Amino acid sequence: MELVTPLTPQGRLDAAGLERLVQRVRPGADGLLAGSPLAGEGLDLPAALRMDLLGHLLDLIDDCPLFFTITGDSEAETRELAAAAGAEHRRRQGAGPLWLADLPLWYHSNRGLPRYYQGLLEETGVPLVLFNLPEAVQRRAALFKHRNLRTQVFKKLAALPGVVGLIYQGDMRRFLNYHLAAVNRPALPFYEADEERFLTRPGAWGVVSAGAQLLPEAWQRVTRACLHPEEAVDDYEYRRVLWEDSQRLLALTALYRSAPAPLLKAALNARGVLASESTAPGTPLPPAPQKQKLLEFQVH
């Protein structure tokens, strides 16, 4: 599940709001993704705030995998945040499992990427999940030629034991090419980052959902049915509920997809989970009508 980053109007971490949010979503989540490049606003948050976020989450959860985004504006910033995250996790005895998550094409080209990650993994000793998010990378498209990991590069990355998954956004052809590239690691998970695609063409490993913060029970039912369809074969009433859930989730996804962080924060604020709708400087804000549509949907 992809978390928003609760902020105060002064731009600090809203620790109380974070605790309410975790309490809300934890029962239905197989893992939590914090500081993501999309709903988590990680690319626009200072390193100190992101470490504050990590520290609070390690205090709040001890039995749920935590994926923490380390992407900085350069190799040096990313390495520094990765090292700090690993040290913070080791310092906290009894903390739950931690995985680092990184969007490499934000600050690095495809060239030399496997060698770079081999060094980073040796330095941190913490497992790493990669992002392939062309919609996020396009914000810096002028810096590098490619917005997707090249297949041959991903093949080398998948061969690194410390790389333990891919959070993927893109078309089916590239997705299949990546699977073929990782043929020697059949257990390597590919998590869908596009909620609409998962709801219409579910994958075998599951989805990273930001919308589950609003409707956690519905997302839990639909995801379980997608991953274990045999459970609903003979239960017609359950299948009807699942169909209604999936149609509602599709409609909801369409309402916040264009600006997930501010729109989801507005909805969570309306529900009393967050005390503020505040976003990081640089986060694009949606048009007022889009926010109103989402709030009206939540009421009904």
C-alpha cells in the first residue's frame, strides 16, 4: 500500500496524522510504501523530513514489511539517504523488515546502472526494490534520454541478489520483456503500480495501491480475489460484491489519478484521518472541480 506523507501547514511531518493513517490501513496491507515518487511526494521532500518519516514508521509497525524510498537528486544524495536508512533500521532493535525503494532514472541514466547498484547494495546490506515509473521520470525527461529501464539493463539488475522486486508502470510489451529478462529469477516479484491496469488485468504479484488509504476493505477484498480467484468461484453473492467493489475502485482511481498526493490528502482530511491537506512545495495541485468530485464521491 502506498502512503501519502502527512504534513503540517509549516511543512513538518504530522506524526499524529501518520499514526492515524497507519492504524487505518495496516490491517489490510501486506506491506507499506513510504515516501514514494507519486502519492508519497518523496522526490520533493527534504532528506531530514524523510528520515523523520522513516523513524516514526519504524516505531509504529513491527510486523509489516516497510518499503522506504531513497531516491535523491543525485547519486550522492541517494547513497547518503540509503546509508542513513540502513543505519536507522539497524539501530532499532525489533523493528520490522525494511526494503529500500529507488527510482534510478530520476538521477541516473541506464548506462552504468548495474555497477552503481552493486556498490550501493554492498554499502547498505539492505534489500532493494526498483521503480520503473515513466510518468514520474518525465518531470526530468530533459536530463536523460530514457524514461524506462532498458531491458538489457534490467536483466543485469535482476541478476543482483540484493534486488528483490520491481514496482512497474508501463505497457504490456515492456512488462513481458522484463519478465523474460528475469527468467533466471522466477520468484522475483513484479508489483503493478497502475491501479486501473490491475483492476482490469490483475497480475500475479499484486498492486501498490494509494487508493487503498480511502477504501482499505474494498481493496483488500478485490486484491485477494485477483490473487486467489479460486476462492470466489462458487460464491455468487461474494462475486457480486467483488464486482461492485471493483467498479467503485475504478471510478475512484479515475478521480485522483491526475494528482494523487493532494487529492488523496484532501479526502483523508475530510474523513478526519489527516489534520491538514498540506503538500510539499513543488507538488502540482489539481483544479478545484476535481477535488470537489472526489469529496462528493467519498460522501456517497
